Amino acid sequence: MTVTLPRTAVFVGAAALALSACGAAPDDASTTTDGRSAATATSAEAFGGMDALVKAAKKEGTLQAIALPRDWANYGALIDGFQKKYGIKIEVENPDGSSQDEINAVTSRKGQDRAPDVLDLGSSFALSAAQQGLLAPYKVAGFADIPEGQKDAQGRWVNDYGGYISIGCDAKRVKTCPTTFADLLKPQYKGQVALNGNPTKSGSAFGGVWAASLASGGSFDDIQPGLDFFAKLKKNGNYTPVESTPATVEKGETPISIDWDYLNAGYADEFKSKGLDWKVSVPSDGKFSQYYSQAINKDAPHPAAARLWQEYLYSAEGQNLWLKGYARPALMTAMEKAGTLDKTAAAKLPEVSGTPSFPTEAQQSKAKTVLGQGWGKAVAG
């Protein structure tokens, strides 16, 4: 589900009011004339095709999203593109909310017309939501082209875009920018190293701890060295509990930020006009890559619009918009073969060598439990 504040995997109060004003869609808006219901449709074909889905979604007229900052992986362009293409209004609640906040909104508002329709969750949070029975099975048109291991077999969650954990650094405030996790322990970085959120709630911060574990002798089966790393970082005074956002970076509060490479790369572009020199590096000693996952609330108030949003995100247009935001889209390999990939945008991605590997569902569940039990103790005081 911290760029501006942590999606911080990523929410707060004022935005919640935006959705409370929205009424539920009419009961017949999500049902075709032959009785097919969008709420149970597992594909566009099962609903009668894309034309039928578009018609029903337009009749609903609204899509309720949550934790989608406009400056996170180019979501602003995706939101604008969908609204322009289909004339459906997207209401984004608490754009800076976390993945756990998204799940909380689904469970606490079950049956309410202000519940979120769609979710964008950190991978481990998507697994948790599926296990809780919160997600609707749905397979987009390009489902078969998404690699195995990057999707739930039922389509309850599907990886959408991803990247590598990186280290961002304000080169005007930091004399020598760190490029590895080992560097971060050096005394010259006292009070400067931040995460984009709380790792028990935020996908990006969770990834940061796991990358630190890999850099410290850990593995996908053992995230504890990552907790030990941050405990050491806290003890020597280098770790700051301030959660990094564009605002904290501009103010100089978090001159070094451990975050996804697509976010740090996006900041580099954004900050140029503000006089900041933001450097980005993928640490060679803690190379951790992961995707976020797209999902539909099983009880979405606007089920047709929710499914149409998924189709848009996994279309060539949607995938290329993520790519322009420095994120690696899930269908990148298939699009490259089909000749639909934006090669100019692909060439601008942060350089990384080697082939990424990903933790299994069991490994993610185990790591989340260990982190939940030990994070507070690691950075206490």
C-alpha cells in the first residue's frame, strides 16, 4: 500500500471525510440486463466483455481508492489517465496511508458505502488480506502474461509494479553519500538515516529492514539480522525515527532515506527545481527487490469501477505510466516482447546488475511475524 508519508506502505483523518460524502452506487448499476453481477465477476469476459464492464463502471461513476500519493510511482498520471479515459471520478482517501491502514479500512467499513474499492498493498500485506478473505478473485486480460509467483492463482492479488531498496541522499547536506548498508553505520551519518515509514505497517520500510538483513548475513528465511542492524544504527545515533517524506527531505530532517529506488529516483527529478541534489544508489550489499500488489475489496461499493481500474492498470498504457515513474511494471517482459514497452522510460531506470529473486509467501509471513515482535524493541529508547 510513504512517499509523502509512508504508504508508509500509507493515512489520516481529513481525507477520510472525502469518502464519507460518497453514497453507495445504485443496486442495479453493477448488474447487466441478463443478471450478471460485477461484484462476483472474475474477469471482464465473465461479466460480458469490456464494453459491458465499461458501461457498468460509468454508471457507478466513482472509484474509491486509498493510500495512493500522486508522487508515488507516477500514480498522479495514472489517476488522471483513468478519469480522462472513462469519465469516472477517483476519490483518493488518505493518500499517505500505509498498507495496514488499507486493510483496516476494509475490515472496519465492511458493508459501508465509504469502504475502499481497490487496494495497492505491500506484498506481505496482500498475502495477509487474502488469508483474511478480504479480497475478490479477478483476472485482468493480461493475467496469463504475469510471471508465476507474481500473482495469486485465484487472482485475489496480482503484482503490479516494483523496484529495489535504495539509499537516497541529499548531496548538499551530506559530504559523502553512503552507497551501502555498511556505510550507514559510519559515525558521520549521526541522526541522518531514515526509513519511509514503520516496517510493521509500511511495505517500503519492511523492504528496507529485509535489505539490511541481506547485507548483514541474513536471508529470506532470516530477517533478524535486519532488526539487529537497525538496533545498532539506533544505538550509535545514526537512525532517526522521523519517517522520510518529500517534505522532511526538503527541510533537511531526513537527509538520508532508505526507500524504493523508483521513489528516490522520482525525488531526484522533483528536487532539482528546488535546488536539492538528491543522489540515488542501490546498495550492493543488500540487494532486495519486491513488488506491490493490486487487489479488489471483496465488498467494494463500486465493483465494476474497481475491476475496470485493474484492467486499466494492467493495460500497456497503465504499465508504461508506472514505468515513467521509475517503477518496473509486472508485465515489463511481456510488453518488451510485444513491442509495447516505452523504451525511453525503461532506459532511465536505476541501474542494477543480476537477476532479482523474491521471498516466498511462507518466508514473507514468517518475516512479518518476526518483525512485528521485534521492531519496537530494536529501535526503542
